[in-house]
Amino acid sequence: MTFTPGAELADPLADRFGEDAATAVAHPNIALVKYWGKRDESYFLPVTGSLSMTLDIYPTTTTVRLSTEPADTVVLNDRPAVGEAYARVARFLDLVRARAGRDEHAEVVSANAGPTGAGLASSASGFAALAVAAAAAYGLDADARALSRLARRGSGSACRSIFGGFVVWHAGEGNGEAGDANSYAEPIDGDALDPALVVAVVDKASKAVSSREAMRRTCDTSPFYLPWADASRIDLEEMRKAIARRDLPAVGEIAERNALGMHASMLLARPSVRYLSPRSVEVLDRVLALRADGIAAYATIDAGPNVTVLCARADEHRVIAALREVGGVVDMPVAHLGPGAALVPDGAR
Ligand code: DP6
């Protein structure tokens, strides 16, 4: 699938084809202003708004087929899902069934092109693809905003992967059903900025503490959480302005301070959560050295040790060369702005 900036698919369900099966593709996103903390856990309502870039790498492809079996079956990357991974998908399907007024179970088959659970947003692409495929298979009448609200119920950051390019997730206000109605993502115009993201992968293993647990613990116990959330609201406003005026250094500075503040708030959680490894810090040092050399490169880090470096497309090869010199970088995928989630038309599967 190729992404032409500006040519956003208005309706992810436009290629709806079947009565009882659908396949959808969605891409991960990296937040430049982070979502960290829920005000209502059961509805996945965030404390603060956030802003991300949808990537053009590591898509998730998910098929949902209605079945006559007595329970849902879920296969993730060729293996039957068990435990919490299975329960999250089954709970999500319960929500779709309740909305659609149907009770058939489903077979879900999903494949991730990127590493799962290593802080590279696999749950975002996963639940965005599942939302679009399940909505089509169960015949839900949902526009892109409704799909974004639905995807949010699987994993908060998934609401942003419904859209391509730069995306803002409005926190909204209120809890429960009232909050659900006004907490959704929407695309913002920023395609002209066209940055590159160089992902310095220093560890491919799944993280020891899930982002869900880590954000809960940070909210509940860190004395730095509320100051970070207050600063993040300002970061979001400033980020929108910096994107609108195509100011890459300002975008990078805001993204870097927002991410480091999030990690600082986690370090002060009780018990402390530390995702950064010595290798992450080495990459951060290299990013500072690049800036000292006059290259506008800035770091952001999600709930894992891998460091994503934002730069102008014209500088990406210099950034890659510099990060190669850091020992322990095991992989370095490069991403640009990618497309929103969409059904795969019947004939293309
Ligand atoms: C650090 O969306 O994975 O990547 O809503 O509990 O599923 P749940 O959390 P999730 O958290 C993402 C956290 C983050 C920041 C971000 O993507 O904004």
C-alpha cells in the first residue's frame, strides 16, 4: 500500500465486501506528544491529549471471520493467542457484538510485520486493524471517527492509527459513555513537514512491565505525574503550531522534552519503572552530538528501550550513519508518514 500525503481515505470501511469476513491493514504510530495515563481505565479515556505520526512500516494485517464455534479463536503471528492476549481480543469482540446486536463468535487471524511488545506500537496497529476488520465483518455502521473511538477501547494509542499522517487524539472530557463520545483521533495537516523517523532498535525482546501497568503505576504513585501532564497539555498546543508552520527543530524539541518528561515521571513511580537501558542512553548521547554538529535530530522513546530519532528526510542518511557507530543497535528501520487503516478489497487478499 502506498500513501500519498493529503489523499487520506475518508472512510476506512469503503471497501466493505462480504457478509461475514473482512481483512484490514493498519500501521503503527509514534507519538510526538505522548499519551501516558488514563482518567477512566475501562473506557480508555486519557488524562491528556496526544499527537502522533502514523508510520509506513510494520503493518498489521487482520482477518475477522464470523464462525459457528462456541468461542472466539485468535491466531497472532501463526500462534494461537492465550491468556491476556486472547482475553483482550475477546473482550474487544464482545464490545463490537454488543454494538452490532449480534452474537456469533469469530475467528481472528492477525500478523504483525514488526516486533510485538518491544515499544514499537504493535498494539496500536493491532487494535486499529482489528477495529476496522471486526466492524466490517459484524456489519457495524461506523465512520472513521467512530472507528477511532472503537479502536481506543482495545488500546488507547490504536485510535490514532485509524488515520494516516499526523494525528491528534483529543482527550475529551467526562468519564464513561459521556467521555467515550468526545475522545477520538483526527488527522491534522502536516504532510508538508514530511520528516523521517530512524528507529534505533537496541532490544527486540518484549518488555518486562507492560505500558498499561507502567502508566497506571505512574499516575497512581509518581509525584512527577501531574507536573508532566500539565506540561504535556502545553506541549500539545505548541506542537500543533510548530507543525502548522513546518518548524522541524521546534517539533523535535517539543517531542524530545515530552518523552524525556514521561520517562522521568516513570522513574519516580513507586516502584520505579525504567525502560531506558545503557544503550538507549548511548543513542541519546549520539543525538546530542548530531545536534552539536548542526543536524536537526531529536529523540523520542515509548514504553521500551528503543530510541526513535526524528529528522528531516534530507538528513536521514547522515543520522543512520551516526547511529550505526553506536554499539548495540541491532536494527534500524526508517519510517516516513504512512496511511490510515483500511479494508483490503476482496480481490487483493
Ligand atoms: C508510551 O496505547 O499501549 O506508546 O491504552 O493501555 O493499551 P493502553 O496503552 P498504549 O500506550 C501507549 C503509550 C506510549 C505513548 C503513546 O503512544 O502515546
